[in-house]
Amino acid sequence: MVLEVNPNVPFTHGQCHVHIDQVTALVESADALLEVGLPAIGPVQEAIGKYVADMIDDGATLQIGYGGIPDAVVMQLASKHDLGIHTEMIGDGILTLVECGAVTNRRKTLMPGKMVATFALGSRKLYQFMHNNPMLEMHPANFTNDPYIASQNDNLMAINATLQVDLLGQCGSESIAHLPYSGTGGQVDFVRAANRSRGGKAFIVLPSTAKNGAVSRIVPALAPGTHATTSKNDVNYVVTEYGVAQLRGKSAKQRAQELIAIAHPDYRGWLREEANKLCVF
């Protein structure tokens, strides 16, 4: 094993330490860490964030995916109480909730009092907060993302973004058609964990359109070559700026009706026509 040693990297608690006996070579560096601030939140993201935030109760445990819309949800949770964190990535949005007192981790049913994550991406302020902070534990992904483990948090709220959803509820979150857009990530892990969690909810969030309204993100079928990420059998709530579609346990026709209702109004007629062609209606 070859490791880079950098004094700018925060020291954290948890199962994230490597014994020197496991190391073949060390590379020393003093490079500044990559910093990523909070994204700009527009009216679409804000509307989606409000729908989700209204469905999250005090005492819930949060998993927050990467992106502007999950961060928009976080920005609207500042008035909540005793939230907990069990997530793959920690960013400045979560730090904001800690600073305002919304996150205390007191009511977590797994590792109460502790924030749990695997990696961080944010500002220098976030990295300073992480350094030697006993409130935070960093663990490998095979711990944080294991649905059996994560689901031991009651009221687990999984909030993850996608690029495209078809009328059955399948999500393409990793590619635009055949072109890779991102890595696999923990979306499926946490959707399944939230479905297992007592009182849990799994949210898939996306704007209703792309390219300034020229393309609907809710589509009759995923574009050819799309890397299907989360299956129709796992997806529960899908949220756009037009509302919430609840899919789990519903028929193909009911799913299509729910999703068309939260599509952009300009595309609803087209989606109904395509649903008829696909014999969904």
C-alpha cells in the first residue's frame, strides 16, 4: 500500500486508520485540499427542497447525496430538531445544520451521538470542523453503505439526485444515454436502507426538465444505453418542482399517472400519448 501524508488532511475518529505495518511507501505532500462550496440554489431546487423537507420529521437520520437539489433540501431543514447523520458524503450543507443546532444525533438508534460518513467534500471550514472531532466518525463504505447496517437507523431519510426517470420509476443516475456522467455511488444502497428502516423514506429528486426546458427528465423509457441505477422495485418517492410521486407498491398504470402529474406541464400530454403506445395506460 502506498499512502500520501498531508498535514492539511483532518484527523478523524472511526474505522479509518491504517497501521504503518500495512504501508509499503509514503509520499509526503503539503498541497491544499480541494474545496467545494455550497451550490447556488434557484427556485426549482428550492421548490423540490421544500417538498422533501415537509416530509422529514424531527429526530430523523439523514443520508444526503451529492448535488444542488440534495443541498437545497438541507437548507430547508434548519428549523428541525435532533436530526442525525448517517451518510456516505459529508459536505458544508450538513455542517450548516450542525452549526444551527438542527443536527444533534441524540435520537439516532444506531450510534447515537455520532455523525457517520465515509468521505468529505467541502470547504476548509468543514475540514477544520472534522479535525479530531469526537462527534464525527469516518468509516469504510462497506459499513456506512451496507443497507442492513444503515437501516438500523429508524426514520432514515435517503435523499439522492438522478438525471432521468422513466414511467415505471427506473432511474438513470450515472450516465446520459451511453455517456458516463458519474460513478455508481451509494444511491441504491441508501434507497434500500431507507426502505428497510422503520419509518424510513427514500427520495429521488430531479428537476422536471433539462436544457432550459427543452428536454423532459421524466421520460417514457430511459434513453438507449442509459446505465440504469435504481430499479422500479426500489424507488419510493420521486420529487420534482411540481410535487411528489409515491411509487412503491403501485401498478405500472398508477406509477405512470403519478409521474406524469409531477412532470413539466408542457410534456404531460406527450407522456400520456407515449404511455398509451407502451400499453402502460
